[in-house]
Amino acid sequence: MNILFNDSSVTVAIVGCGGFVGCHLLDAVLARTKWHVFGVDLDFYRIQHRLNDERCEFMVADLADKSVVERIAKYPVVVNLAAICTPSRYMAEAPEVIRSNYDHPAALVDACAKSGSWLIHFSTSEVYGRTSADSGLLVEDETELTFGPVTASRWSYATAKLLTERYIAGLKNLKWTVVRPFNFVGPYMDFMPGVDGSGIPRVLANFSSALVRGEPLKLVNGGVAKRSFTSVFDAIDFLFALFEAGQMGRASVLGTAAHAACVTECVAEKSPFSQAFNVGNPDNEITIAELACKMREIFAEIKGIPLESIPEPEKISGVEYYGKGYDDSLRRLPSVEKAERLLGFKAQTPIDVVLRESLTWFVMHYGFPNH
Ligand code: UDP
């Protein structure tokens, strides 16, 4: 085991550790390192099996509570995954979405700047905004960020996330890394509406729910938008590559001057600090209509039924489906050059594998009703 991961004196704080990415990160930290975890969330159902782990301490709280924020920032590495990220809420509850994605994380940012913690903040690929069908690769430090009008409330989430990124980048004494996830998918993603959540989850959970219920998949505005779907397990590998690259900061990460030797010129050139990283898989780009097609086929195979017995997808307008204020990004293709260059990381899992793994999990987890 890498010397950093073998060090049982390290504690990483994971904010949102009961969520989709958080639960996988928690499992991976416990399996791949000797670290301890301080986990914060409001909901722990995904991590029940970890609640009594002696290397973990959990707290039921959110970032709206100032004393919690100060407590979190005492740890040398803070991964902030907490966010409201349910698209249907961006229209209906914009103020709440903005508070959750700007006000609360900004308080954590301030606390980390004061304590000297390394903040790994999860932003979103939605900061690239209202991309068009012919947008090219989205490059972290080059691509223009263009949002829709203020009446298109869809952009409340992206605006708040981007403001947090700018706040982070503007602070002189903060050690930070920003992560922009490109449509992470896998087990435990989102929820099944009416079972363990309300509103409209993101497309993969939504299509999976419709398949399990025997309902038609809804293609918003014809399903012409493209996304690059990324395995959550690749995303976790990215974080480990980031932790390793952060060894140049071990003196403060681990709180020991002895590790200052890790700060070599060679590593400094590849610093993961003060950087925003796309985390995505450009090889997995497909349209939402193609996604529907693939998911119907995989579901038919899992269930051992003819494809024709599964309802055909139906087209629906975005406003009819999500309500007034819906708008969309038509293409989201990540440049992953920076993560490859600075961290040696590249997502590996092909789209068919990602979808099969996610849908198989969904079917097992939420049941297999006859229809
Ligand atoms: N979408 C769809 N049907 C659904 C849910 C989403 O056609 O049931 C579309 C949505 O309009 C968007 C794409 O799928 O074009 C991805 O949406 P998602 O909510 O997963 O998140 P986004 O990538 O837009 O942040």
C-alpha cells in the first residue's frame, strides 16, 4: 500500500458521505487505506453497513449549521459532496437550491481557508451552461460559460455552483481542488420516485424507474441532448489519483514537517491544487434517445423478456415535463486532458458496462414487479 494510504493517523472528512458518490468514496477509503473518516450527512441509508465501523465517526447534520462547519474544517482533507442536485428542484425551489449550493459551501470554504485544510469541492459539469448541439470539448480553463436568461430557472443550480467555484478560486490562502462531474452513474444513484425520494431524478434513475414500473421512458425534447456517462467507480479512482498527487501537501495534510520532503519541484509542476478538473468519459458520449434504446435492450436481457414487451419511449417537451423555466445543455463532452496530464487519470469503464451495472443494481434493489 502507498505510504500515504497506509498512514492511520490521517482522517478525511466526507461531507455528504451518505449520498451517491459519498457512499462509494467511504467504501473505497475503508478498503484501500488505513485512514479514518469523519462523515456528515442528513441521511445514512446507503451506508448502514458502515455505521459501527471503528474507523468512522458520523454526524447527522448539514452545512447550514456553523458549528458543524467549524468541526469539519478541523480535518486536514475535506471532500464536500453535499448538494441539492435534483433537476426538477432547480425550477421549483431555486432559492433553496442556491442556498445549498452557494451559501452553505461558502461557509465551509471560509472555515477551510482559516484552518488550512485541503478542500476538494464537488461542483458540476453544468457550469458549462447552455451548450449547443455542436459544442466541442469542454475545457476547464478555456471554454466560455454561458447560462440562459434569469427566467430560465434551470440555471439556478449551475449559477450557484459557479459562484462557489469563483469564491473558492478568489481566496488567496485556501488550498483547493474543484471537481466537475460529468453525469456519474452507478449503484445508489439518486432515487426511485415515490419510493425513496420525490421529484424527477436524473435521467438514469428516471429511466430505470420507468423500466421497473413498465412505463414508457420520457424523451425530453426528443432526447436529442448528448451526455458522456461516467462510472462512479472511475470517479472514485480519480479521487484516489488526486489524493496521491496531493502528497506534495503532505506536510499539512498529515500535520508533520517530515513530509515536507515530498514537495519536490517535479511534483510541484503537477500540482493538483488551485485547479478545476473535469471528471468524465468522452468515449461514453451518447444521445438520450440512444441511452433509452440501450437501457430497454439491457432491461429486456436482465428480465429475459422480448424487447417488444417493453413500452416504446415517448417524446415530451421540457416545459411539460419539468415545468416552466426548464432549459438544457445540448452537449456535454469533457476534455479530460488535464486530469490525464496532472494526475495520470483516465476513466476506463465503457458505456455498456456502466449501464448494465447500474440497471442490474437498480432492478435488484427496487424489486422486480410483474407487468
Ligand atoms: N431527460 C430525459 N428524460 C428523463 C430525464 C432527463 O430525456 O426522464 C434528459 C434531460 O432533459 C437532459 C438529459 O436527459 O437532456 C440529462 O438530464 P439529467 O436530468 O440526467 O441531468 P443533466 O445532465 O441535464 O444535468
